[in-house]
Amino acid sequence: MRQLAARQPYEQWLRENQIHPCDHLPTPAHVKPTNHKTILLRQRAFGCITDEDLKFIMAQMGCNG
């Protein structure tokens, strides 16, 4: 495996060509504060996975197939 990896300078290519999207984003003029009263509604609307989903649903799916 090391011989295959040593054939080309993959690490160098990665460092030279890696793009960091956050470095190119403009700073927002205004950031809206989080509205904790409506966060669950917005999470459901946008399909967000909560810690509870991960713990009780996804973990069970992973363990039980």
C-alpha cells in the first residue's frame, strides 16, 4: 500500500488544490439571533437531525440494521 501511495505526491497535490469554502464567503452584514421558541418547527421543516434523533432513532437503526 505504501508503494502505491509513494508513486505520486498526493499529499502535496491535496495541500496545493484544496479549497476551503469558508475562506471565500463574505462576512454577513447582520446575523439574526436564534429564536428558541420556533427552533423545533424550523428543524422539522428543513429535515434537521437532532441529538435525540441520533440517540433514539439512528443508533437503533445502526445497531439493528
